[in-house]
Amino acid sequence: MPLSPPAVAPRHQTKQEFVYRTLRSALLSCELKPGERLVIDDLARRLGVSIIPVREALQMLQAEGLVVNVPHVGAAVAQISRESIVDVFSVLEGLEVVATRLVAQQRSPSAVHTLARLVKMMDEAASTGRFEEWADLNTRFHHAISAATGLPLLQEMTDRTLGLWDRIRRHFFNGVLSHRVAAAQEEHREILAALKARDLPKLEAEVQNHNRRALEAYMTYLGRF
């Protein structure tokens, strides 16, 4: 069956860009699952292109750590390891400590309003058990923090890290995230309150707590196996 293209794609893109974006989207959404073999001829047929842009896209995705080359097997979707989860949360924590501090210092009413609106929407989704909707809003909340800084490089790095986090949360949704919604939502409210109060020490502590408790939940889950 054909792979789903990204929700938003450039109007003008080369075949290589199309294949890269489509495969990357499928990897991050777990449409292509960790450990799944990636057969170039099969992917080319599913995407309606020749094997050349597929091979080039796989090389780019391998450089990002989303694809691995398995001896005697070929290309495969990278597994989600303990180390990769620690890597994502460690980087995300650093980025968000900086981003939230900048947002608080800039004192932008529109940024605070956007974050408050998202927290309210997340509260409503969580209270009615719409956990997948909550997870999507959660991603929007963290994107909104980096977007509010107005710094393109920070946004780019955060977007890439959140993409990797999105893959983790989708893969472990039933085992981890669905059980952490209430605690995570309380943490979001604490972050928002500290940001509104421009209490920078508390804000940094709350961001660190949010990321470290999430990481702990994943590590505890993986420790059962």
C-alpha cells in the first residue's frame, strides 16, 4: 500500500525531497515500525518513483539515525533504544530551559495566551479520556514554546528533537504516555504558571522536572522487559 505523504509539503520539490519527506514522516509516525526492513524496490513502487531517489533518501535518513544498514539484510528502520530516548530528553530539556526563559523575559502577551489556550484544550482532552488528541496538543504546546522565541535555529533544533520524541511517544503510547497524562498535564500547568510569573528559577526547575519525570517513566517501562 502507498505511504502517507507529510501533512504539509512544499509546492515545488524534487523527487528526492518528496521521497525523503514522505519516508521521514512515515518513520516518525511509526507507520514504518522500528526494526522493519526497508526494501528499496518495494519503497520505489509504493512511492511511484525510481530506485535512485529512494536510495538517496535512505542515505540521508541513515545520517539522521532513523535508518540503519543491517549486515546481510540491508536497510531497516532504526530501533528505539534506551540510549536514543535519553538522548532525546536530554537535548529537549536543554532547548526548553533556554526557550522558556526567553519567552518569559520577552513578556509577550500573545505567546502566553497561546500557551494558556493549549493547556486549557489539553485539560479538556485529558478529562474526557481523549488521550491521542491530548498527545497531539502536547506536541503543539512544546512547538509553541520554541516558536515564541523567534529564533530560527532554536526552532529548527526543537522541531527536529520533537519529531524524534513524537516517534517515541507513538511507539510507547499504550505502555507509557497514556498512563502519564494526568501527571504531565499538572507539570504543564506548573510550567505555564512559572512562565506567567516570570519566576525564572522555578521555571527552569519545572521544565527540568517535566522532562526528567517523562524520561523516568520510559526507563521504568523498559526496565520491565
